[in-house]
Amino acid sequence: MNFKDVLDVMIEKDASDAFIRAGGPLKLRVCTEVQPVDDYKFSVEDVDRVVSELTDDYRKDMLRKNKSCEFSSYYGERWRLRIGIFYQRNTLSVVVRKIDLNTLSFKELNLPAKVLERFCRERRGLILLTGVTGSGKSTTIASMIEYINQNFGRHILTVEEPIEFTFADKKSIINQREIGSDVFSYAEALKQFVVHSPDVIYIGNIRDFQTCYAALTAAETGALVFSTVHTVNASSTVERLVNFFPPQQHHFVFNQLSFLLKGVVSLRLLPLVDGESLVPAYEIMTLSPTISSLIRENKLWEIPKYIASGEIYGMQSFNQCLMALIAAGKISPEVGLEYSDKREELALQLRHKDLI
């Protein structure tokens, strides 16, 4: 089986990821489950041949030096691939993420259109998409960038590792920089933002002090900044950002976030009742006066209560979203309880509505 065969099977089975490892069969992630395709087991030579197909001299050298490499590639006009190659047990393994370049609208993606459109209309501030790997963060941000692209005349500047979605200029102009090929590091790219006159900045991931500091500075100086954080909800996201800084600066950062953090959307992808596709569940926090106060005063433990009661500001808790999905028959009560952070509370609500 060559790499083209792997991609054809991924498309046929609508798989999001493929896993190739010596000594085992091709495995695909379909919905949330990883499953084998057939009984054929890749040999070491098979995997080496796939890696050779995928890598040029530069990436081969990177693989030798770092024992891993990540990059993106196209397959036809519709698909972009995020490819990770690494060593395990002294042999090569390959993981492929398939990305559909036909960016869909908020409604087609089952996302909260009104609040996301409102975020896109902001002229400055920080908007974060959070969740585990594979929860739909990149797809959601791509749909937001495309919404801005279609509706506003902005300069959108992205820095990613690697670039996932690509865009054609419409009302906006979009410049996309990839770490390793267009710029050497996030830190260097973020230092250069000031001379590139961006209206909208997308930073692929905030994962250290330098990136967080640069994102807050860019938002403070007049850009609308989108980024992602690997956290599970809004309150833990604020805590993560603050903890990138030394303790003596925490008060200052809480104050910054109390007016810069325009919104946090935390995502999880859940299997639909048909077992063949996924639907997003989300918690939404917007910067209401109360939320701003709670952040400024470091009362993060109170944030979930005000999210649940903040519908007028476009907010919604995970449990509220799960209840709506269950009531609409999109997910089963069992799936809702599995993905809930507050299972007892959700179970009580489901019993009250005679849904379990």
C-alpha cells in the first residue's frame, strides 16, 4: 500500500486521521474511534517507503536531526494534509490529519453563528478557541477567518506550524506564514507583526510566555487576535494564560485580560446518534461586565455560574449545549453524560425532562 492508497481509503471512509506503523495494519480514526482497515501489516520497509514518498531532502535532514518532523501538503484541490513523522521503538511512524479545504459556514458546521459573527466584527481584542487535539478548533477559526474575508476589508496575517487551511483573497487580503519555511519561530514572527499593519492576527497556538505576551500586546495595540489553547473550559483558559507569567505579574495580566479577552469558545466533538459523523458541543464565554469583573478580581471559580446564566450576552455552558443536543435527538443521553464535566448535574436535568 502506497501513500496515495492510504489517502484514497481515508476519503472513502471519511476518516479524519490515519496511523501508519511498522508491524501493524493501517488504522483510521472514523468519528472518534480508531479502527483497523484490513489485516495487512506494514513492514519496516513499507513505512520507510511511505516516508520517502513524503519527504524531500530538507525534511529528511530534519527527521535525522530531530527524530521527528511536521509539515503540510495538498492532495487534489479539496484536501490539505497535516503530516507528522516520528520514531517509536527505533522505527518510523506516520500520522496524517485530513483537512477539507471547502471551509463551511457556521451553520453548516453546527456552530453558534450569531456569537461567532459578533466576535468577527470586533476590531481589537483576544478571542480564543480551546479544546483537546481534534476538537474542531482549527476548523472553527478557519470559518471565522473566511467570514471576515467575505465581509470586511481587513489585512489578515497568520502564523502557523504548519499551515492548515488556505484562503483566497476576497474582501480581505490574507498573508499566511509557516514556521520553518516562511519564518523561523513564533517569537520572531510576532516581533515582526508591528511593521506588517495587520487588522486580524491568527496565532496557531499559545503555549509559552513569549507567545502569550505577544498576543496580548498585539490585542492591546489595536489588532483582533485569534488563537488556540489546549484547555477544556473558559475559566481554565484564563488561569493558563495568567500562569505563563511570573507570579509578580499576575495582577497586571488579570487586569489586561479583563478588557482584552473578548471571548472563549471551548469545543468538543461528539458522535451523533447515527454513529457516522460528529457534532460540536461548546461552552461560550463573552466579556460581559460581570465576567470582566470576575477576571480582574481573580474570582475564576465563579465564572461557570455566570456563563450558565449569561444567555443575554450569548453565553452558554457545556451542559446547556449537551441538553439541547440530547433534546433535539442529535446525541444520546449516554454520550452527553460521557462528555459532560458535571455529570450529576446533567443527569438530574435529564431525569427532570424524562430524557433518561
